[in-house]
Amino acid sequence: MNLDALAELHRLDRARLRMSRVSNILQWDQETYLPPEAVEGRADQLADIEGVAHQRAVDPRIGTLLESLGSTSSAPAGDGSLPALERDFLRVLRHDYDRATKLPQDLVEEMARDAGLSQAAWVAARKADDFASFSPHLRKMVSHARRKAQCWGFVQNPYDGLLDQHEPGMTEGRIASLFDPLAERLRSLLKRISAAPAPEASVLGREFPVSDQADEGRAIMEDLRFDLGRGRLDLSAHPFTTTLGDQDVRITTRYFPRNMASGFFSVVHETGHALYELGFPQELRGSCLADGASMGIHESQSRLWENVIGRSRAFWLGRFPRLAQRYRGILDDVDAESFYRAINAVKPSLIRVDADEVTYSLHVILRFNLERRLFSGDLEVDDLPAAWRAGMRELLGVEPDTDADGVLQDVHWSMGAFGYFPSYALGNLYGLQFWSTLVQDLPDIEELLRRGDFSRPLDWLRDRVHRLGRRRTPEELIQEVSGRPLSADFFVDYLERKYADLYRL
Ligand code: ZN
């Protein structure tokens, strides 16, 4: 066993992680406090720091040391002589190192330049509702993504190579086997819901003072046991979570006077991400293992707290009296049950980020279906707007009048981020499958939520999910926690139960 080589490899990994977090600090500041005149200077600082971070990630000494420890692209965990924790370390570092080094420098630079132009073109195209002005850029980003997948390698088709970046081990075929039946059951549920009388939800559009909303935001994150000694909540245009150090996880939100639910649930969602990041054990901290098992697993944590807990009846039976107290004069004529119904109203809409729990995954499935066809050669970029409208009609029963509200609504494709959307819906599936085991282990969970005792579910998640960081692939983790391979059944069963009750189906 070559202990010197292993120690050196850990040192290089920590150095790499440190620099990427310095970059996170600069980005966090840019989104929260940076004065407008400083934006240009910040872009130069970021470019420099990201250059250094990239150099550290592709340091050839990492490759040499991995090899000396028996870790290769085909046998990433080494020869088996090391303890399990170190074998996991080698496997994940090899994965990251291969991802970072297999792309030629000229492709990386070309992609970065074109992504900048493409994003700017997207902003203008969306504003002018002019897809044609954006399509040449999008074609270029698709072709870059194809080349990227070729460099990384893939199971059957280039799209698999792109998916693996966000969901290690996931393939198009596996996702289709989950999403196709999911779409069928969600559409049928949506049809039944749409035929039932809609709940009264206008209470959410009343005016709630932003300063009270900010107090409530801080209160809920602390109630959920976000440790303010190891993080902060700030304001930004778009809510996000970022890790700035081993003991420093930041979240952001924004508040709208006439949409109180948006700010509240953003805080709960981002707190879910942050609790995961803060839950990695000491033995993983400062290494590549101290991260989410995948983007979808990360999303499972945020969505569990936001939807399964935060939009549950038990949660609001306990919390609503305090909320009504805070918003005296605004919520006096509302009770817990009608508030619970209002925050769970279902309405097919054009925009994914505003979607409810039932329709959200359908938005994601639309994008997955378009992406897989783009990369199989079955769909051309120029045909996207029409395919989008047809997909919306089929899946959600609504159709945008403009491309701005249709194919141009999300920024991701303009940046070349393909294979990223499925993680959003996979997060729902992972989350409910974890939850199915949690409720067996904590049969009094509803009572706990009613009492506002969130420490038991959090401790359970820490023990079963957070503790492992990236030591398992998503499929391994789900198998280990639930004893079954990933399935859409837990998620749809949950929705069918919840909405049959809510809409008296
Ligand atoms: Zn999220």
C-alpha cells in the first residue's frame, strides 16, 4: 500500500476543492452584494480563479498518482488493497479527473466563448420572441455537446455521456423506462384533477409585508435546523445554494409582496439542499466525496423538505397558527385546512419554474423527450418550437402563444447544459423512495411534523443518505436505502393519495 502517494493525492484533491470554493465565493458575492459597476471587474477575477481551479483539477500529478495506486479509467477503485473509504475516494477522483482531462483545451475554450455568445443571443431572442435568431447558436451548442460526449465516452448514444455528468451511471434507456410510465400516470391524474372543482387559492395573492416574510424565512430555516453558525441566508434574483467552505453553506431567496408562498417555499427548498451539504461527515470533508451523490439526489433532498414535508397537512396543522399570528389582519379569515388546500392547488401552466407538484415532472419529461430526439438525430434544432408546442399539448393540455413562453423559457440549453433537466424529475422519484423507507422507520412521522419536530427526519436522512456523500452512485444509494431499484411508483402513489384526498377524487 503506497501511503505517501495516497496522502499526496488527498493533498492535491483538497487544493483543487479549495480553489473551486474560492470561485464559489466570488460568484455568491456577484449574485448577492456586488455593486453594478463592479460586474465587469468581477468577470475578470472569476475567469482568473476558474483558470487556476481548472489547472488544479487537471494537474497531471493526479493522473500519475491515481495510476500508481492502481486506479484506471476501467478499474477506477484501484486494485482492492485499500480500505473501502479510500477505494471510493479513488473511484470518484478518477471519474472527475477523466471528465476534466478528456476534453481538449481548444474545445473547452471554444465552448466557453460560444456559450457566452449563445446566452446573450438567448436573452435577446426571448425578449423579442424570435427563435430564429437564436437557433444558429443552439445548433452550435448541440454540436459542442456531441463532441463533449464523444470525448467522455458513452454507453449507447451521445446523450448517455451527457447524462452521466449529472447522474453517474444513468442512461437514456433507463430514464425512459422510468419517465414513460410516469408521464402516463401523471396525465391521468391531472385529467381527474382538472375535472374536479378547484380549491380557493386567492389568499396567496394577498399582500404580505416583505419584512415579515423575511422574518418567517429565517424562522423556518432555523426550525428545520439549519445551523446559522455554518451558513447564511441572503437575497438574490434567483434562489440558490452554494458551498463556500467545509463549514460554510449559503442559501439565497427573494420575496414578493403578493406571492408569499414563493419566498417561503424557496427558503425551505434551498434549506433542504444546504442540510445535505452540511450533513457530510467529518471523514469526507475537504475531499471529492463531500458532495451530493448526483444532482438528482441533491434535488431529492430539497424537494422532500419543500413538498413532502413543507406542503403536507401535518406540517401546516402545526405551523399555521404561528403563521396566522405573524400575518394578523391578513390571514384572520383563513384556517390551516384551507391554507393547505391553497398551497397545493394544481393548474397546468406554461412555465416550469411556477409549476405545482403534479405538473412539474411533466415539464421535465417534455425536455427529456426533446433532448433525446435532438441527440439521436430524430429532431432538428429548427423543428424545436413546433415539437415543444406539440409536447405541451400532449403532456399538459396547454400550449404557449409565443416561443418566449415556450422553447425559449429556460436558460440551460443556451449554455450547452444538456442532460441536466432529467435530474429535476429524478429528484422527485429518489425523494419519495427514500421517504417510503423513512415512514417505516419513523411511523409517528405525521405527529412529529405536526409538533414541528424536524430533528428526527433530519437525523434519519443524515444517517441513511447524507453520511455517504458521493460514496454511492444514485442507483446504489436508492437500492441500499429502500432495498429496491429506482421506481416511479413511490412518487406517483404519493401524489395519487395526496390529491385524491385534496380534490376528493
Ligand atoms: Zn433545487
